[in-house]
Amino acid sequence: MRKSWSYGVLILLVLLLSVNSGGCGRQPARQAEVPRVPVELAPVVRGSIAQPVRVTGTVQAGATVQVMAASPGKIKSILVDVGDKVVQGQIIAELENSDLEARLQQAKANLEQARLGLDQADARVKQAEARAQLDEANLKRTQALFDQGAASQQQLDAARAAAAASQEDLAIARTSMAAAPAQVAAAEAAVRQAEVALENTYIKAPVSGEVAARLLEPGALAQGAVVTLVTSGERQVEIGVTEQDVNYLRPGREVAVEVPAAAAEPLKGRVASVSPAADERSRVFKVKISLPGAPAGVKPGMAATVIYTTRQVNNALLVPKNAVVKRGAQDVVYTVVEGKAAGRPVTTGIADDKNLEIIKGLAEGDSVIVKGQDFISEGQPVEVVNGGAGA
């Protein structure tokens, strides 16, 4: 812009000097000469050119993890803030759990009672077995004495009744003993359930990473994600690519990525993945670009521009982009013929940041005006200020 402005000032000065020289002095009036516009030329050359494409996307973490509570409840506290580093298994939030703590304590008390009942049942069985053995032995002695006439029928009946009673008591004790282990197992299961329920009120980081967002605050119901974590893996940029360009982006291809907020120079990127199908609504293909070795300042959510080339032409006729100007709907370049500007319609092809492909209208070795072309018209006298050589 500054150079174009300078050329404009220079041309204006040329015109003013021409007017002043024609109106001063006592020389007879003569036809004023048309001022010559200073211009610079550049040669038409052959070379390779590739069409650059710039697509805006967003920096993403290597992986994003939405951390949710394992069970519903009201959030009691959140123990991390955005930007905090966490390790896998670290408690990052807690739900209200006073009732579950009481439930666990009661379950543990019930378990102790069940275990005590098992011990008591075992003791009763042993006691009943010992009593049954004694009564059985007493019955045998009494029976022998009765057979010898040394014991009465009443004594024998009493011994038989005692033996029968002890066997009945033993059966009852064994039945009670058989039920006791099941009661202990049920109590142990209740303790485990209470422990799990209480454990689920502690929300832990499933992976190591960095807190990207706190989605809920204390007092809210833990419905959905509570915290968003990003892993420490390499950053990526996700872009949407049209069907015309998608086949130029194969996994592994290197591209340039601009992240103005974090890097002064373009970063090296690599195509990580290409969606096999276009989005049904937007009709674009999702492409992910990995950023290996990206600076720490490149954060998820930052705007990024991915730059890649599509069509390439070798041995093309090339001119500087600014050499081509619009005259109506026609692309035109200006050459110099016998000191005057001569416009030549051209058909253009692809362009990069500096050059433009000429398909028709010029030949290799031609020279075109690259400075001053915005201030001239057909037949305008010009003065080549760079010796006619390419700049």
C-alpha cells in the first residue's frame, strides 16, 4: 500500500511539473506533453505453483474426558479448579454422603452381630453334642443296670427321655448353626454394598490430565458431567474440508498450522485422521491434524488455521499476482511497447501467495508492469525505472 501511494504521489508531481513548465515564461505556447508514468517490470517465467488452501479450526486436547458421578446425588464439594493438574484416581469432587456413612456403620454393626451369632451357634452345637454324648452314655449304663436288675424301669425311662431330649436339642443347635453362615454372608454383602455406595460419592479422575472446565458447583445435582479433563497427549486441530479438497489430505501428510495466540511462526502439523464420510448437514469431512511437539502455550479452544496445497502445476507461466488488474470483467496485464503501456488480456489459473498462473495471453520472457499498473491506461506513456529487468 505504501509503495502504491508513493507511486501515486510521484505521478501527481509529474503532472504538476508539466503544468507549471507549460504556463511559465514567455515562450510561445506549445502542446503540453503527456507525462510519463514511472513503472517497474518483471519477466514472465516458468515454474511450479500450487494452490494454497486455508481452513480455520479449533485446537483440541489429545483426548477430552467428561468425568461423571457413578451415582446420583447432590454435590458436597469440588476439590479442583480449572488449570489444576490431576493424577488418575485422585478425588476431584464429593457428593453428600452422611446418610451413607451411617448406613455403612449400621451394616458393619449388623455384620459383627451376625458373626457373634455364628460363634454362639457353633458353641451351642458343641455344647449340645457334648450333652448328647453324656446322655447317650448314661442311657447305655442304665440299660445295662436294668438288664442286671440293678436299675428300675423309672430310671431307665428317665435316661431314655434325657437322651432323646439332648438329641432334639442337638438337632435344633445344628439347624441354627446351618443358618448362621448365610446370615454372616448376607451381612458381609450389605457392608460391601454400603462401602460401594459410599465410595461412589467420591468422584475420582479416571485418567491423569488437566482440569479444563468445572461444569457443576456445590449444591447442584450430579446429573451429567461434573468436570472436564484433558489428557497430556499431543494437541490436535479439527477442521472441516470440502469434497473437492478431502482427497488431498491423506493421513500422514504434513501441513502448516497457524496459532496466532500462542506461536509467532506456523507450526508443523500432520494429518492424523480423515472422516470416511461427510457430515449429512454441513457436507464437509472432519479432518484431525496432530501437532507433535506443540509449545505449551497452545491450549485447547484456541483458533487455528491449517494451510495445505491442493492442485499443483509444473512448468507453468508465472507472473507476480499484483501484475494482473481488472478492466471491467477482463483480467489484464500491461506491457511496454515503444514507451507506452499496452494492455494484454490474459486467462489466469491457480495462484499462491506471490504468483499467478497465466494460461493464455503471455509467453515466457515477456515483461509485465508490476509497479505503477494501477495508474495507467492503454497507450499511457511510461518510463521504466528498473531498467526493464525483472524485479
